[in-house]
Amino acid sequence: MKKFFALLLSAALALSLVVPSLAAGESGADSRLTQITQAVKTTLSLDTSGYDTFYGNLSEDAIAPQWDLNWSNAAGDRLSISADPDGQVLWLSRSDNVPGSTSPSLPKIGREEAEASAKAFLDRVLDGSVESARFDPEGYSAPTYSSRYRFSGTILLNGLPSPLSFSVSIDMDSGAVVQFNRDVLNGLYVGGVPSETAAVTADDAGAKLKDLFSLRLEYVLDTDSKEAVLRYLPDAIDEYYVDAQTGEVVNLTQLLQSFYEKGMNGATAGGDADAPESAPSDSLTEAEQAGSALLAGALEQEALDQKARAVEALGLDAYALSSCRYTVDPDWEEGDDGVQVMASLTYNREKDGNLWRRYVTLDAKTGELLSVRSTLPWSKDIERTVTAEKSQALAEAFLSDFCPDDFARTALYDQTNVSVLNDGEQIPNQYSFRYARQVNGYFFANDGISVSVDTSDGSVSAFSRNFQEDITFDSPDGIVGEDAALAAYQATFAPVLGYIQVPVALDQADASLREVLQQSGYPFCYRLTLGYALEAVGETVRGIDAKTGQPVYYQAGQDGKITYDDLEGHWVASSAQVLAEYGVGWLGGSLNPDSAITQKDMVVLLYSMVYRSPEDPEKLTEKQLDSYYETAYAQGWLTPAQRQDNAALTRMDLIHMLLNGGGYGSVAALEGIYRCDFTDAASIPGADLGYAALAQGLKLVQGDTAGRLNPAQTATRAEALTMIYNFMR
């Protein structure tokens, strides 16, 4: 099949050249399909001679009309493209039925070449008179879990950010575009794109927006830490922008909410399905018997129902029990948090066509109440008389009675949560309260109790609690003032001029479109407005350290990316960094390249090669490590009899694991047919000679300065990475 797209363009074809031909064509669907198809092929310089089947579907939607073009052939190759009536490409998906390698491999093209291909494609499909692309660094993903590079970002209008986004995926070997998607200003938008010239300065807009910030001082717990420290945290805030022409500060969140109906009848979520009956069996295996024993001591459904109903605040007298499900935690051990067996009871209540469901979770062996949640109807016809003050009193009475010790070390953390659809005059279907743990007069929000009250009957509709007893708390002495902390936080943001997507009344749309929007259930449409919004400068800030007054950023590496801090000047640096980009290596921050590699290190490394899921071997629990070894046995890297977690591996051990896992083991084990050119070949045992010869032929390894393989020499982590790199090339 001929090349799909040219990767280098001498010039982009302007979409405006296509439009006149479309407008001048006949109105028949077949003629329109012909024109659209030719427009798309011209825009993309598309050669479709390799396909033998084609058809087009038309969606004549007044809001977002589009053509869906589909090509395929007998070989299983497929190409699908969606375009608007003017021929603008909106979506693309291409798949070629080419058998892929079953062995993990590195891409044939690098990120720069892939990004150049994506940019060239975008030059073709975007309207160059007003649109351009800005790639988002956070929107890039390497071909770790797939065979594609993926890039995403924002479509700029007149060079300014907009609510429109795009994504492009590039095949890691051919460099072809295999997936594309973009947002478009369809019928939901009125008024076009306004001028990019602002009357308000960025400094003035930024000052207004930053004045909306406020901080609270709380204890927080960082990852892998057992000491809670004090930190100034930003209070939740609505989404605001400053109109770039008038200087008005606009609350987008409230504006959007104002368009929704004041009351809605919400559908009640379905309850848990009944547990399936067990299939009959004449006998049980040891594993099955052990699994059955986990349920020993669990209370029967009737006893659990009595335990739940004994908690009068749940109001279950008005409910009927519909199901009971037991859930076992097979990994639970004595002393662990949580419980071994949970029982989930589902209760229903029906009145005047409205349905309430209450889900009550108990410790199946003791009947202790663990949590409650409910789904409640939204109907306006339901009489709701329990006010916020009464709800809070009922919630606190329940907590004082049910868990007085835990409740005593908390305080009300935030205001009652009311549905955004509530107009503030009508009582909502429930009020929710959060009571967080307090230490030294400051909240520790990780721990606490959440409770909600049904305003139709005053019953507890939701309940959960969580407390960690092994946490220490830093002293509150020596903290910086709130004003200094707020100034430091404000400095991490800057105003950015761009186009804001603002909801407006449907009467701003033309009459025909307004009718379609109303019939389709849209309560509003959008208008683009030039405005300023705040964006973080650099990394996202979690808060301000209460002792130093400095911003605290999200820790690098929390997203599973591999980084090494000890590669500078080392010979393995280039290979290690290439592998790291594609998810192959170890987490932990340091490579320790010259340290001996242990068997568990190699197992975790090979796991990352196959599944692109790196991990720090030293942080794996015994159960997690067992799972990795099960994979090693299944992949052929090792046998169960060979397991020695902390044993240092030799260079030949690495070769055995790689070749066995790669399917070469049976061939490598043949004796008497191999030779290799290592200068120490004569000393290589016959059982290993085939492995040495294949490793040399596949260029997994090379000799030292004297040409020796040194098969019995202890291998280093750097050598292991190098073999992996060579294996994947």
C-alpha cells in the first residue's frame, strides 16, 4: 500500500480553497458526497488507490452536521474520516492489517520525528487564517501501552488559547497519522470569533482574579510519610474570568448553573445485583475449602438485617430489605485495617411513585455498621421539612450516640453541601456534613466522618468514617503568617488572555437553530468572549509550606514516570534515558548503574519491558513481588525452582532470562551446533554456548576490550539495561 501522508510539506493547502467548489455543487446527496470526498482527499493529499470499498454516511444534524467517509480493502486495512459540510476534517482513524511483532520493541522513529509528522498534519487540517495548534507538554504520551505516539493540545484562535482542543496519534514505526480528533465551533456557538485586541491590561485582570484566592491552614500527609505537616491550602473556588473589554469579573460557575432548571426529577440508581448461586460440586479443592473458610463466622442475612435496623437513625423501618451480598478480602490478615468479610445490604422504599434506596455496609462477622449511602428522588412533589439546622442537629446526635470517641476529636469542617440545582429557597433532598479531625487546633482533613441527612424524614442517608492511628503531627510553632502565604500562592499564577466559552441564553441564536436546541434539550448555547483567566506558572502548586513560606509542588514521579539522578557522565545514560521514555526501567529516582543486579531487580525490569509498568523493587510488598514472579514463570524468564529474590545475577543469567522469555530457549539449548567469536568461548560450558552464540548474533552483548564474554561475571544494573535496549531495538 502506498504511503498515506507526506511527512514533510512544502506548503499547507488553505481550506478556503475547498469551500467554493462545495457551495457550487449540486444538492443531491451523491453529488455532495463526491465533493466532500474530493475535498478531504485534496486537503490530506490522500492516495486511496489501495482500498477497494468506499461508502459515506451523512448526519444532517442542525447543530453539528458531518459526513463519515469509510474506506477498506480485502486485506483488512481501514480508513475512516469525518468532515463537516465544508470539507473540514474533524476526525480520522486508520488501521492497517499488518502483523505486529510479539516481542517488545523500541519505536523506529523518535519523538521529534513523530511530533513533526503531527504538526505537518495539523497544518493541513486547521484553518490557517484563524487557527493554529499549541502542543501541551502534559498531553504527550510515548508508545508505552500502544504502538503510537500521542500528542494533544489547544487550538489557538488568532494566536490565543480557546476551549477547542485536538489530539493526534502517530504510528511509532511508519510515522503515519493513525488517529486524529478535534473540537469545532459548531451550532452550539453563536457570534463567531471576536477580535483578539483587549482593552483591559493583564496586570489589572490578574490583580482582580488573585484577590479571589483564600487559604486555610491544615495538617496534610505527603505520600509515603507518617508525619503530618502544616500547610496553607487553597480554598475551593468557582471558575472566574475577567472580560477583556469591560474589566468585569464574571463567575462562570454561577452563570452556568443559572441556566439549569431549578428542580429535576433524578433517576434512582439501580441496586446491587443479587449474588449468583454457586454451581453444584461433588468435592472442593484445598483452595476452595480455604476460600470457604473465610466466610466462617459470618452472620446470616436475618441477623445482619436486625443489626442494621437496630441503628434507629437509619430509619430502616420504612424500608424493605431487597438483597444481601457478602464480599471477602482474601488478602486480609489479623491486625490489618478494615474487615475480612463485608456484608452489603440493599433496602428499598417506595412512596407515591418515588423510590428511595439505602445501601448499608456491615462487618459481616460482628454486624458493626461500616458505611451508608443512598440514592434519593429529586421530585418536587416530595414533602421535605427537615431544615439545615435540624439536619445538623440530627447528624450530630447520631454521631454522639454511635461513635462518640471519634466524633469528639472532630469539628465541622465545611458548610452543608447543597445540590447545584437547588435555588436556595427549596429544601434539597439531603444535607451533607463533614467532620474532620482536629489536632493542635488545626484540621487534618484526611481523617474524619461524613454524614448526610434525608430531608424527607430526617434519617441518616449517608455515613462513613476514616481515622489513621499511626500518624504523628508536626509542631505548630514557627509558622508564617497568612498574608505572606497568600502572596506566595498568588505569585504562582499569571493572567492569560484567551477566548472563554461563555454560556448565553438561547434567544441569542437564530430562530431556526434556537428551535432545534430547545427540542434537543439544550438550556443554553455558547459565545466566545475575549477574557483573562489565571494559569499556573510552571508546575501545579499544592499549597504553601507553613514553616518556610515556599510553594509546595506535586512530587515528580508520582505519575509512574522513570527518572534517574545518577546518570551524568555514565556510559549507559543514553540507553537508560531512551528506555525510560518508553516506560522501561525502575522507579525510585536513582539507577545505581554500577551496582550488582539482583534477580528481583531483573524480574521487575523485564516486567516493565513487557507491560510498560515500572516499579521500585524495594517498595514491593511480599504479595506484590509474588505476583511479579508468577509473571516471570508464565513468560519463561525463570522457573519456580530458580527463584532467589536477592541473588546477584551473572551476565549469563541475564542472557538466559532474556532469550528464554523471547522464545529462543529451546533453540539455544541445543548442544554441539554453535560457535561464537568471544575470546573466552572455550571456557563457556556447553549448555551455555548456544545462549552465548545467539546473544552475540542478536547483538544483545559484546565482548570486553579483550573480546571476552565473561559469562560468570556478576552483572550490573547498567549491563542489564543495555541488554534490554539491544533486545528491543
